[in-house]
Amino acid sequence: MPTEIARAAINTLLQYGNGGCPETFTTIPNVGSITGPGLSRTVQDVTSHSTGQPWRQKFPTLNDGGDLTFDLFYIPNDDAHKAVLAMAVDTVDPIKDWKLTFPNSDGVNFFFEGFISKFGSTEKVDDVLRAAITLTVTGVVTPNYP
């Protein structure tokens, strides 16, 4: 079988959890482009006089899930869109479980916790209602390979 060279991103799903046991996830409809999560690591320089070589030595310390940003064709009275806006202003329980599911991947996805850190809407005369949302990841990003 030939090696797959690419996969279309359409039908990627972004979902938030209800916190229940078992947890159920709601798909956010009308999501446009998604970027992230942006995985990175803090790298510390651990070069010492004892290395004996004039080359830097480095060591990874903390992992960071970064941010996930997404565009939304905003429908103000859609229940999932209302929930996203409510999460953006929630100061009591802002951290939710999230799932990003890739298309045609037999259930391969990322699970993580995060909170809405930015919600900005645009209402241009010659356009549709839109929102640009930043979801800040906190804690572990867990890839799931069923």
C-alpha cells in the first residue's frame, strides 16, 4: 500500500466536555480554521565547566500545551456558541475538558484541559458574523490512538 502523502483537514471536530462521569462532549458547529494546540518545551542550558567540550548542553524541563485558536462563523442563538461565550466570561469554573478529533483517523484525537482566554467578534457590513477565539491549554495534552 502506498504511503499517504496528505489528508484534508475538513471535518476536524472541536468539542468541549460537560464534566460528567462518563463525560460527554459537544461539537462546536461552524468552526472555521483551527490552529494548535501549540506544543512546546522550556529548554534550559545546562552547560558547565565539567562538560569538557565547547558545546552547549541543554535539558527540557516543562512542557506547554500553548494555545488553540479557532475562527467561528458566529450564530449568537446557537446553544454551543452561547456556551463558548459563557466560558469566555466564566470566572468560577473556567477550565473545561476539550477534544480535538482529526478527520478520517479512526478516532485519533487530542484530549486536554483549557479555558477561553480571548473571544472577539466582528460584524462587517459586507460579511457574516464571525468570532476569533483563543483557547489556552493548561496541563497535559494527551494524544489518543484507539
